[in-house]
Amino acid sequence: MKILVCEDDIIMIKAIEHKLKSEGYTIDVATDGIQASEKISNNEYDLIMTDLLMPFFGGLELVNKVRNEMKLKVPIIVLTRVGNEDTIIEAFKLGADDYVTKPFSPNELSIRVKRLLIRR
């Protein structure tokens, strides 16, 4: 299973990579919205994780692009420090499958990943 992690915080990337690689997932990383968009256009992923706040364009724009422009059904988990209700609702309206507020437990993230991949 191949997962794209769209995140600009190197420490967060390393934590996610460490946990998910140890469980057998292949991890690809994008550190800004443009890079994420290019990787999604040129590769096939089983799941996408995206931070809301990234350089160039953020996670909400990325969710919108994946769902409404590219018409992809790949599961999307939004990772963010922004936990306000309006942002959460907007992410789900645009097509996010799950929303995880930072800081989070790596074990919880792993369970959420497995749950979405089983559904797929």
C-alpha cells in the first residue's frame, strides 16, 4: 500500500514515516501543495494524508482538487493543528474521509489508516 504524506513539518513527516513504514506501508512525501498535486497527478496512491497549512496551497485546496477536479476516490485524511468546527466541516464537505487534530497518537493514526484502507 502506497501513502502520500503532504506535510511541511519535517519532524511530523519523520514520525509518520517511522510508524507507517514499520507497518509495511510505502511512504511518499510532498512538502507543499504544488509538489503534492504533481505527485498525485503522476502516481497512484492508496491513501493521501494532508496538512491544512502548507506552502503555495493548503490541504483544503488539495482535497478539492483531488475530489472535484481529478475525480479520484482515494481516501484522504486531513492532519492539522486547526481544530475549529468550520474548518472540519469544510474539509468533510470537500470530500475528506477523516480529520485528525495534531498532536495525535501514532497508534491512533495507524488505526485510522487501516480502517480507511480496509473500506477501499
